[in-house]
Amino acid sequence: MLVLASYDRYCSSSHLYRLRSMSKIRKARFIIVTSTIIGIINILPILAIYHWEETLDICLQYSNLLINIYISSQILLYYISAPILMIIFGLLAICNTRKSIVRTGSQSTNIRGRRTQKQLTQMLRLQMNIHLVLTVSFSVVYSMTALSPSTKTPNIIAVRYLLA
């Protein structure tokens, strides 16, 4: 959803009509509902991948090639692609805002326009930094424990549960 918010900010700040029209409320609602449904469908295999081991009182992951491919795709999608896309769309939105201020000419010198641009830049940077801080540690531990069975020691699993 944060990637979609970054994309929406990019579209709404664009000078191209086709991109600005993507930022309309009706289209945004449709995209939100569609992406939520796709996200739920994408997460559903997790129900079959993990199982509860009652004798050990822990949740374990089944392991085969198909599951490893799925886990790798989740890592690629959520922990690598999402932050990169957020950064790209955030920077493009900042560039579009600066270009629009330059295009308007004399109106760009007013204090309100500069404040709005500065606030947008600060908000995008804060959003990206918080997302990276909150997900990088979990993604590293998750990547280690999900793909390599040799790292599934009780200590690593405990750290993983603490970060989750």
C-alpha cells in the first residue's frame, strides 16, 4: 500500500494529464480494492507452508523447491522491490513538484509553495526511512531462517519471533 501511495503522489504531481487522471478517487478506490484482493491471494499459501509442531510447541515451515521459490518471491517482492519502488516514485514526485514550481515562474517564489514542497520532501523521506528501519532487520532474519535450514537454531527463531 505504501508503494501505491507513492505512485499516487507521483501521478498527482505529474504535468501529464494521463498520469494525473490515475490519481482520481474512483480509480484509486478500484486500485486499492484490486491490490488488496491480489495481496490476500498472494499471502494465502502461507497457511499451507507453516504447521504447528505440538511436541516442540513451535511453528515450523515445510521445505521443498516450490515453497523455496514462493518464499524467495515474497522476499523479492516485499523486502527488495517495495522499498526500491517507494524510493523511485518518491523521488519522481519530488522532481515533478520542483518542475511545476519552475514552470509557474514568479509564483514559485512565494513562501507557501516552498513550504509545501519542503513538507512533501520531508514526508517522503520520513516515510521511506521508517519503512526501511522497520523492515530491514526483519527481512534479514526472515531471509536467513526461511531459506537456509541450518540457521533455524532456537536463538535465531527467538529473534525472528521477537521482530515479528
